[in-house]
Amino acid sequence: MSTYDLAGGSPRQRIVTAIFNPTILTLIGFLVIWEIAAMSFSPRDLPGLVQLAELTFTVVSGGDRYYFPEHAWITFQRIGIAFVITMVIGVTVGIAMGYGVIERYMTTPVMVVLTFPSVVWAFIAVMWFGLTTYLVMVFVIVVIVAPYVIVNVWKGAESIDHDLLEMADAFDASTAMKWRHIYIPFLMPFLFSSGRLAIALSWKLSLVAEIFGASSGIGYVINIYYEAVRADMIIAWSVPIMLLMFGIERVLKRVENNYFEWRPELDDVTSEVQSG
């Protein structure tokens, strides 16, 4: 194979391939549609791309009447706390269900909670706990996201190759050795996919919960601008955290792809969980 082939073609071919990348084309199409749609609305309702960029820069740089770093920091704290609690609960219960320990007792409760509307949980949490700094937001995220993690890990634990376990038993492998060499390596891809799913859901739920049950945070500021009928500022405050969370999710996805290419069926399992 020549150096030309290894390089993936000429520079011109690589540029053409990059330009016609489906992701880039989709993004360009979305931006064009946005700009065309913005012409039919007032800037306060749907800002054009240039105005949105200016508003977003003003928000991120702290030039808005509400200080973005302060509200963003408290939102990230809530997301981080809820993420850790969600993963601990989801992984623990999911593994226990996958190995048949509590599957008969937990399947129905998990599925019931999984189908409960997120907005209703936000209302209930505010009624139970009032306006809080952390409790309402963390509670809403955990109670909604944990079932997704549980189901993902549960199905992953169920699909462990039993031939490997029988081989380990034949060689008198200890429980610790089974966990180290079979269970944990097999479950790691499912843990990564569960983490990506939890991050993708957590930041959205945090904003919803902050609208109803907080006096600080990005969701709180969004609610203020909603009452002021400023859709442009709502979008400007949402864009930075959306881009950040998308970047984190993509980094985790890249790590997952690099380390777990031997599990091509993983995305199929995750897709089933998300659609279910």
C-alpha cells in the first residue's frame, strides 16, 4: 500500500470529504433554516445567528444583568451531585437485577417510575421540599434518570457470556477474580453508555427543576426571561450549557469508541433503552 493510500487520498479529496461530511451538512442546513425562520419573527422572539452570537457572548462574558458564571456554577454543582447519586443507584440496582437477585421485586417499580412524567416530578418535589438550593433539582434528576441507568446496566449484566462463567468455575476462580476479569470488563461499555445517557438527560432536567424549585441557576434565569417574554435571552442562556454538555457527551463517546470497539452491539442496546 502506498503512502498516498495511507494518507486517505490527495489533500483535495480529503477537503471534499470533510465538506460533504453528513454532520457538517446537517449543521449547515440547520443554521440556514434558522436564519430564514428568523426573518419571519422579531429579534426578541427568534434572533438571527449574528444577534444570537452577540447575545450569547454578552451572557457568557458576564455582561447580562444576571451573572452567568454564578448561576452556571450552581447548575453544574446540581448536575454533578445528581449524576454521582444516579450512577451509584443505577449501577448497584442494575447489577443486582441482572444477576437475578432482586429482578422479580424491582422490575415493576422501575418501569412505573420510568414512565412517570418529568414535569410532574418537578411539581411534586417543589410541593414536598419547597424552594431549595440542591434538594429539588437533585431529587428530580435522580428519580427520572436512575431508571434509565438501571435498565441499561440490567440488560448488560444479563447478557454476560455464561460460557466464560462456566469456564471460570471449572478453573475454581474466586468471586473476586470473576469480577475483575469477567464482570467488570464486560459491564464497562454499559457503564460508559449509561454515563453518557445520564449526562444527556441530567442537564435538561436540571433546567426544568430550577424553573419550578430554585432561586438560582440557569433554569431560574430562564424562567425570569420567560415571564419577561424574552425568547432571545432564553435561547442565549441555554446555548452555552447545551454546547458544553454536548462536548462532554462527545468526548465520552469518543473514549467509549476507542476502548470498546469489540462491543459493536452496545449502541443497539442503548438505543433500545432510550426508545423504551
